[in-house]
Amino acid sequence: MKKILKIVGIGFAALLILLVVIGIAFPTKAEVEITSFKSNDEVTTENLEVVGKYKGSPDKILVNGEEAEKKSSGEFRKIVKLNPGENKIKAEAQDDGKIAYTTESVVYFDLEGKLFQEKDEAFKKERDKVPEYELVRKEDVSGGFSAIIYADVMGGDAIVEHLVANLVNDIKSKNATSAISLLIFSKADKQDIEGLLEKSDNTSLKTISQKVKGEYSKTDNTEELFIYPGGLEGDKLALAIK
């Protein structure tokens, strides 16, 4: 039995040595593959992170002639600055100072798309700011709440909508009421509106109606916001919230 175990042990050791020798004599061929994008893809990123995988044990991974970060997990990374239009991305595996494997892809940098994206993001960021507002002529009417709002709403309809959403939440948190009624005017019109409200004649009320930017109302059953690009007498954009 001992003799058999000894023979088996010698056989296993010989096999292990053979596998090591084969691994040294015939190492895994170095290969590289770009995985972060497909050839002919279009991107809007000027500084593109090229990510890929490699096989074997290359000394270096080069991307467009510059050394990439090579990780033990078999991944490599390199930031490449793109030019508008077509860009060739070449990944190479280098062994013993020689190029052992090369792969090449093409990527298109859409500069106009990048500029549009940046402009769109800047607009959204600006739109999502809650404009400063002043709440005046507040009145509690039959358990409800009514007021006039003067705000910086020169940014357009989206600004009015965003203002109302935040304003209503503020009012709800401070006033335990089921009914809310708001008229929204531009901050720039405050002095004129307040003067016209003091007169309260037909001519004054007509002028006031032309300057209304938005109207919000909430009852137990409904919640509505109306935006008036041309005042109450012009077209209105009805945004039914509920």
C-alpha cells in the first residue's frame, strides 16, 4: 500500500513539474481587447476613458502609444483626449520590448453634441433653482389661504412651474389649510401692481390681468396650475397637477 502511494506521489509530482515546464515553454499569448466602446461608436466625451482586457503577461499595455494602467485582474485603463470627428484608438500588448498584439477601433467625438449636452445641463441646473419670491397680501379666507406672489420668473414657464411646486410645499408646511389660491407676478412689476391694486378700478384691474404670470389653486379635490405667457387675456397653458 505504501509502495502504491509512493508511486502515485511521484507520478503527481512529475505531472506538476511537466505542467510548469509547459507553462514556461509555451506561455499564454498576450492579447488585448477594448471593451468600453464598440468600433464606430459616437461619444460626447472629449476625455474618453478607454477600458479593456488583456490576456497573458505583457510587460506593458499601450494605448495610442502611451502606457496604460495595467491591473492584476486583467483590466487596463487609459484616458485619451479626442479630436472632433474620427479618432483611432490603438491598444497594444508589449512583451520584451516588442509589440506582441495590436487591436484598433474607431470612435467619433461629437463636439456639437457635447456643447448641446453642456448647455442642456446648465439650463436644467438653472431651471431647478427656486427663484426668490415675496409673498404679500396674505389672507385666510374660510379656512383657505390666498396670496399674491412676486418672483423672479423671467426664466419662463418652467421657472414658474418649479416656483409653484416649492412654494406650495412651503405654504402647506406653515399653514394647516385645505384650500390655497395664488396669483403670480414678476418681481419687476411689483411697484406697478401694488399701485394698481390700491385704485381697484376697471382700468387698473384690466392692466393687472395682463401682467399675471401664473395662477395656482388647490381645493380638497383638485390642484391646478395655469401659466399665462401673455397675461390672463392671452393664451394659457393649463397644467392639471391632479
